[in-house]
Amino acid sequence: MIAFLLWLLLLVIAWPLALLALLLYPLVWLLLLPFRLIGVTVSGVLDLIKGIITLPVRVFRRRSA
């Protein structure tokens, strides 16, 4: 909601810039999409590695309790 209000303010102050931002936003989103996918993948792999490394500690902690 705040982003929309800021865009409306930009539309009032500098309408060509606001229209340019409106047209370029989907293009920028598409260009950044692969980086988001890489980020999700790297995060998942690091969580998997953390789970594998900490698995013995969790198994031994359960047995002793």
C-alpha cells in the first residue's frame, strides 16, 4: 500500500518518471527472478548440509534423554 502511495506521489511530481518506472518494473522483476531462484536453491542446500551435520548430535541427545 505504501509503495502504491509513493508511486502516486511520483506520478504527481514527475509523471514521465512514474510511467517509466511502471513500464520497467516487470522487466526488472524478470531479470532478477533467476537470482531469487538461485538464492532459494542455495538456502535449501545449506539447510540440508546443516541438517546432515547436526543429525548425529540430535540422535545422541534423544537417546540420552
